[in-house]
Amino acid sequence: MAWNIDGLLERIGLLQDNSIGLAMSGGGARGFSHIGVLMAFERFGIKPDVMAGVSAGSIAVALYGAGLSPLEIQECFAEASGMSDFTEWTIPKEGLMRLNRFGKLLESWLPVKNLEEMRIPTVICATDIEHGKAIGWLKGEIVPRVLASCSIPVVFAPVKINGINYVDGGVLRNLPAWAIRKSCKTLYGSNCSPLSRDYHFKASVLDIALRSYQLMSKANTLQDLRLCDYIIQSSIMSQYKTFQLSILHKAVKHGYDAACRVLEKNLEK
């Protein structure tokens, strides 16, 4: 079931005077930087009271919200040799690839099955492609909802949940600040996907689809950046490609450094 998040978290008692929210954007492999952000939060002794994630960000918040440490999340991806570890090609009817392999891995990593069991209240956001709206889940099975949030149109087939097809949350709102803005006093936004202007056109369906998605998500991120009290991002991340899994350790460091700069300034106030 897709929930209207507006007002829901307050009604169940999450809004507090000192509550902290963390919204994490989509960005493919660039989302590894979210791990570094979580490491920085732990270094400064800050634990989010509520989180929301889209695409790569949904993976990070799902694993962290379920109880994995940032280092454990990093280790989950450390052995990956390439996208073939997570995806498989399919007959291109609804998408070029499927995320079934990743779904099985994610299920094996998660210590819980449903969002209601999360240690930290966590909202997984996606796009209802049939009705053209951004949605957020606070309840239900984690794995299919994360896969839906990660399903970049054309690249991956939509994920059907309760009879409705969902695709990547970045289609409409790539930074899900909207989902938890009214549920916390202080909101941090981790934007792992600043747009690269150093782009060279490649005549391939996959490359065109990914670039189109990046342009689209860049445009729709602006409204959610304005909702955040603090924005964590590193311009260096724009140099990396969506499926460049080899950047794991570099991306973690970039995310950590960017978050430390923001948190240090915040604590000085």
C-alpha cells in the first residue's frame, strides 16, 4: 500500500523538538557516498529519528534503518565485480534489465522483512507511473519497494505492487525531503548526484536513457533541496557513472568528507 506521508509521521508521534531527519537521493553507484554520510553522522554521535530514500538512497536508508552499520553496508557491496552481480538482461518489453538478483541479495542482507520492523522509521519513495505521482511507503515488504524505487525507466522493468506499476522515485522527486519535512525539526539532505556538464554523447539506448534520467532528476531535485536545512553533496561525484561500482571506496570517502564539513559547521553554531 502506498501512503500519503504528509502528516502521517507526526500522528504516530515522531515529531519532536530536537528530531533529525535524513533524506537520501538517487544516483546509482554514486549512492555509495551515502554510506560515508552515515559514517560521519555516527562519528558526530548523530542518529536520525526518521529517514527517507529514493533509488540508491532507498537502499542506504533501508539497510541502515534495519540495523546494519555503515561499515556493514559497505561490506555488502565490497565483493561486487560488476552490475551482472545484481542484474540480468531480459527481453526488452518493459525494460532492458531486471533487478531480481539484487532483490535476493538485499533480502539476505536485511535482518527484517517489513518496514514496520525498522529500528528507525524509514520511508521508501518511488513513482506511481500509472497515476503520475510520487509516493512513499512506511509499511509493507521492504525488498519489492526498494526495487521499485530503483527501477530507472527503460533500463529496468517497473515493479508491480498491489496491482500498480512503480518506477524509480527520481522520475518525479529524486531527493525525498518532501516525504519527511513535516516530521522533523532539522532535515539533512544527502544529494549524491550533482549533474555533470562534461558529457559526451553515446549512441546507445542505455546511455541515452541514463542521461535523460539524470537531466530529469537534476531538475526535480531543486524543490526538495529548498526544503532541507542542510545539504550534503560533493561536486566530485558528478565525475562518476551510474553503474561504476568500482568507485565504492572513493565514493564513501567523498560522502564522509562532505558530511563532516556540514556537521562541523552546524555544531559550531
